[in-house]
Amino acid sequence: MDDNSLRNTRGIHARITEIRKELILRYGNIIAAVSNSTDPATTAALDSDRTSTAIAQHQIQVSTAGLVKAAEDLQTLIRQLQEFWLFGQLNTLGDGAVKAETDRDSEAVAKTIAELLERRERTGQAN
């Protein structure tokens, strides 16, 4: 939670973009490795060459590990943003006009309820 770059919009957008690019890159690498191993032109060569198959398998494993790491980074970012929001370190509401209007409305409702209760007590005592 001590990553100060996530305390402003530009930092959050930069981090999201970085993670998104990493996810797309790793997924693309996996698709490329799989499509190379299923290409009819190279299938015969791969069948006869165990080294090529091992290289393709290794590339898929590395890309999958990178994809998992990027997904974990995304989960960590989501968790950090939730903590920032819950513990008040993200000022999403602010003390602006909306908060002041809400406070005024709340006071008006409380005053109306108090008046209604007072009337009810008076009418109950009169009967």
C-alpha cells in the first residue's frame, strides 16, 4: 500500500496500461507458440525433431508463467485500490458541493422527523 504512484489518476492509468499490455503480450506469445506447433508446414519437421517440440513447450510454459504473473499483478492492483478506497486514501468523494448538499438534506430530514415525533407525542397526550 505504500506505492505512491497509485495515489493519482495518471499513476493508476499507467499501471493498468502496463498490466494490460503484459497480459496481451503473454497471451499472444502462447497463441503464436501453439499456432506454430499446429501449422501443417512445420508439423512434419516438429514431429521428427524433439528439440523443436521441447523449445515450443518451453516457450508455452514461460509465456504461461508470465501470463499468470501479470494476472496476479492485476489482482494486487485491484486489492490495493480497494484498500485505498476503503481506508480513505483515495479521495473519491471529497468535501465538495455534493457532500454539503447531502449534509443539508440529512439535517432537514432529521428536523422533520423530530417535529413529527413531537406532534405525535402532543396528540397522544391530548387524547
